[in-house]
Amino acid sequence: MTSTRNSAPATFRWVDKQWVWAACLGDLQAAPRLGIDLEANSMFAYDERACLIQISTATTDYIIDPLATIDLSPLGAIIENPAVEKIFHAAEYDLILLRRDYGWELNNLFDTMWAARILGYTQFGLAGLLRQFYGLQLSKRFQKSNWCHRPLSPAELAYAQNDTHYLLDLRDRLGAELEARGHTAEAQEIFREQSRVRMPNNGFDPDGFWRLNGAQELPPGHLSALQALYLFRDREAKRRNAPHFKVLGDRTLLELATRLPARPADLDDIHGMSAGQQQRYGRQILDLIAAAREAPPPPPPKRPPRPSDAVLTRYDRLHRWRKAKAQARGVESDVIMSRDALWVIAEANPGTLDELSALDVLGPWRLGTYGEEVVGLFKRK
């Protein structure tokens, strides 16, 4: 089915009332496919949430306000319905939001970013594809907007509309190219894999300060200060409902822990400690550092066990094989196979195609296309 939605967007429908949503829902339920995108407020809140849901049919662009008092639960049946194709660009983050915020698991995905990557496009961001196919120059002005503030400006809403308006036509263009070049089955397999999102563990890790760039080089006496500042930042971010970087940046934490300022004047030369930051947090920071000077250093985190030399050797062999395959096709390496799959295969050391299949890390297309080669890498003498 070819879309005619390749012209500039017309007026969209703003959906923030139940009666408007009822009319919108009727249209969505009748559509065989939908272009979908979400906007969240990750740069403005401690706990991010979906702030907009944009959905385009073949004739209409809808921008739905999930903050309004409307019952969105019927949308879940559409999201989960395998008979309705859902077209996203770079779906992973949006699918995580849909699963976490609403409990919906998507079926029947077409991801235009992955389609472009499978085809070897070097510019596979939505802005690049819209520029290439439609001559559209998207402004970057609203990439970091707070999409949960209300009212949204007409320019912000127009920006959000562009994220789905062209998706149906873009899907047709890329789908035709996948078919012409014999990559349809590969793409469908990758789309199914991308639909099974793994929910990230986004809970606060009190030992996360060890992963800050430069933390491992700090002397033991300074690590106590870094730990205290890191925990303070999380408490303050939660209290203010703000992301961590809007309280204190990572570089600021490292400089404070490195220099261990003792007086208010010592804060002047610390990166990120503006006059406003000093007024808001200066006294607390100095008190935390003073207390940390007397505290024992935190114990280092336990390191995961190192893979055996045999596993590392097999992984390196797989990694080099994957790189050569990707270069021959003109795609990035993870189009051939994910890094996680490489590790599973390297650890299991499958000796037959059946053993490789039993690992359940390769779909039927990859198994049929690459399976014999992969097993051949580990032929036992």
C-alpha cells in the first residue's frame, strides 16, 4: 500500500479531550498502519515520562496529550495488534516508554532507522532522511524542549508533527528498496527483535560514582567525598524532580572531590559552581566534604569475573568475522549481529547448527545466512 503523505504537513489534530480522543480513536482503529513517535521530558525530570504521542494515519496527523484526562487504554490494543503495522524511527526508546508507562508490548514494527541501516545509508537519522527524500530541513531548535510544559507553542507542535507526518511514505520508499535488494526477510527479523525491548534498570545505583570518568584515579581519601557528593546529588535531584546534571554535573563532582574545597572562596574555581550554585549548595557541599575527610574510603565494587582465555579468543574471532562481513556489505557491524549475541555464542562454543540454534540469539534468517560460517569458526579439532 503506497502512501501519498509525501507533501508538507497540513493542520494536525490536537487531542486533549475525551470527545476528541473518541473521534481520533475511531480513525486509528480503522487504519491498517500508523506512524508513531513519542516525546518525553528526560532532560527536565528525575523520573521521565511520555509527554506527547504523535500518530499519523494516511490522511491525518494526531498529536495526543497523555497528560490530559483521557482514557488511552484502547490505544494499547492497537499497539499490541499484529494486524496493524506500526512505523517508528529508532523505536527502542519509545517502546520502552510504552512498556514502562502503559504496560503495552508492540507487535508488527517497521523501524525506518533500522531499514536505512540495513540498506547501508550513512545518514540514517530522521532529519537526514527527510532532507534526502523530501528536501526538508528540520530545525534543531526544539530537540531539547520540555515537552511536558503546557501550552506548547505552535512551532513546537509543528516540530512534533514532522516526526510522524512522513513516516508512512518513508516506510514505502525504504520497504521497496529492501525488497529490491533482497533484504526484506532480514529487516523483518530485526524488526521483531527490536520489538522485544529489554527494560533498562534505571534505578539509582549508589555505587555509580565509581563509573564517573576519573573516579578510579582519585586517592582513597578523596573517594569518600565523591561518594558523599554523588549521594547528595541524587537526593537533591529527587527532591527537585530534576535530572542529575541540573543539580551538579559529573565534572563538577570530580573537581570537588579532587580539590576538596574547605572555604566558600575555594568554590570559585570549581567548574559549574556558579554564584547561584554556590548560594544554593555551597554550604552543604563544604559540610559534606569536611565530614568525608574523616570517613573511611568506600570499598571498591566487585568486578565481574573475567571470561576465560578460550572465550576471549572465540569472541575475538567472531568479532573479526562480523567486521569483515559488515565491511563487505557496507553496513555497521551490529546489522550483521549484536555484540550480546557474539558473547553468548563465544561462551557456548556451539559445534553444530542445532547447538547454535538452541542458544536462541539468532533468528531464522541470520541462522540460515550466517549459521554455518559461525559454527565453522569453532570447528573442534
